[in-house]
Amino acid sequence: MLDTKQSPKYEHSVPCFWPLALIAEMGKEGLAVYKRNLDFVSEVMNEEVVLAPAWASKNDILYEGDVMRLRDFSDPKVRADKTVVPTLVDAPYAGHTSTIADYAKGQSLVETLMAGGLRRVLVTDWKSATIENANFDIDSYLARINAYVDDLGGKVNLVGLCQGGWMAGMFAARYPEKAACFVAAGSPLDADAGHGFIKNIAKQEPMSFFESLVEMGGGLMRGKFMLAGWKAMHPEVHYLKNYVDLYENVEDPAFLKKRDEFARWYEHPLDLPGRWYLQAIRHIFKNNEFCKGDFMALGRKIGLHDITCPAYLLAGEGDDITPYQQVFEADKRLGTPKDKIVKKLVPGGHIGLFMGTKTLKEAWPEVAKWIKEVSPGS
């Protein structure tokens, strides 16, 4: 039972003095705890407010448009060589920045591909949508990619990551003569396969649910809504263990560096055009139209059967965003000859496919080697 007769030694009624009073009452042990708490709060604020997405490798913005910047990581001399077939990494357009393709020094897909001998590597740096482009649809994005590919010489190696995989696949299907090869990593090419989180939500919830989210976002699918959804998949990690780990390691520079690198990407979501988002939900995740050959792209019906270039399908064994079946089942519908399709399953989850140290070291060098073999001039 609380002893109401005992008064605190110092006045606590003025908020400004609460920390000082508590320290005085708790002594040296209280000072240490208080300092630790301040460090903890400071680091949390640093993650949520200060840190901004950053690219690990030197690059130039080749083009800047209304929906994306096209970043070129190659040497200017290589860019001048028109015989080189560029490799275009279509980064995920799913609510996070494209920096996951160039996450950190020693942990970068761009760095790995170039070390594997690909001479010209570019990345789609997607911008956050605005009210002005809330009505942009998938055609809007395909048209812009097409314009950039034409400027690059008219033919590219396509490397699609996550949602960037079906977008790159759509481009390869709509313009087969412009796709030298197609790599899909963790990409939902067959949205009916497997039992992933996104599939379950897309199938179970009515369109009115997604439409209400866009309405709440003022015509946009707000990144913060999606981020909350991702975190809800593993709440014990994001809402408890995450901060417990930070508190316990707040004085470890190596730990904080890794957390900062991740926060730069993860905690800065992008907004998506409402029309684009609803179109993706309805036509790709609910109706699976691109897989079946019923998706209308720039005035023509397309499907996986229209992709005829060599294809490499890369999936994560523990991927709960895009189950490996959604990647691998595509081989039954691709127009690519069976002997030109490679399927590789690697340990780990979704994000690890693009920035996991082991996957970058063991799987992606093989992908780079394969691209060079099937696309001379790369």
C-alpha cells in the first residue's frame, strides 16, 4: 500500500524539474539510468526524424521526371559506349524508397552487380506521389520507363525487385524487343500462388476497404498506412523487441550504425498514386490478370506469355511478403523457352533478397554472370 505520509525529497510539480528531482532521489544509479534513457530517446528521435534515405554508391541523376529519377552508377566513359547493354534495376515501388538497391557499402545490390562485371547499372529512384499525380496509373509508369529505355539505346537487361518485378515484367511483355533478359527477385508474378500476407489481405478484403484507405489519404495511398501494415505483420518485433534491442545496445556504435542504415530506408515511406494502387490491387492481386494474360497495358492486352527473353526467377525460402511460389509458378506461363528459365531459391526472407549479406555474396554474383552470358555486351 502506498505510504501517503512520506513526501518526496524534491518538488516534482514543475515538469521541467522532474528528471533532476528523480536523479537526486535515486542517486548515482539513477543518474546512470537517466543518461541511458536520454541516449535511448535521442536515438529513437534520430531514427524517426533526422535520418533520411541515402545512396551508398556514387551515382549521377541521368533523368529526373515527375515520378522518378533515373540514377546511373556507371563510369561516364562506359555511358558513352553505345555497344554496352545497360542493366536497369527496377526498384520496388511499394511504399519505401529505392535505396534498398544500394543499401550500404559492402551491402549493396548495385555494388554486387558491378563487381560481377556488369558495366552499366541504373536504378529507378521512385518519388513519393503528390496530389498532382494521384490519378497516375500503371500506364503512366510504363510509358516513362519506355521513354528512358529508348534514350538508353532501346534495349536493357531488366532486374525487377519485389513490386518492381511485375512492373519490369509488364515492360518486357509490352515491348519484348527491348528486353534483353528479365530477372524477377521476390516478385509476385503469379498472385494466386502460395499463402502470403499480401495475397490474403488482397483476396479477403473488399475493394471498398482499399478505396477507403485512398480516400483517407486524400487520393493517395499514404506510405505511413502501408508501413503500419508491414509492422503489424510482426508487431512483437517492431513495437517491442525493436526498442528493447535499441535500449540494450544504445552504447554500441556498430549496432547503432546498422540500425541507422536500416531506419534510413525503412522508416521513410513513400506515398503512392491512389489510382495506381487501386489498379494494382484489383487487376494484379485480386484478379491476377497479368499472369493470366488479361492485363491491358498501353492499349494492348499482355501477360506472362508475352515475355520471351531469358528469365531468372529468384525467391526467398522464408519470404512472407512474396512467397516463393508466386515467383516460381510464373515458369508455367512465361513465353520464354524452358531451357532459358533459371529458378533459384535462397535462404531468408523478403528484404534479405535485395540487401542480405549472404544473398548478395552467394546468389547475386551468379545472377550477374548469367546476365552477361545471355545478354552479350552487358
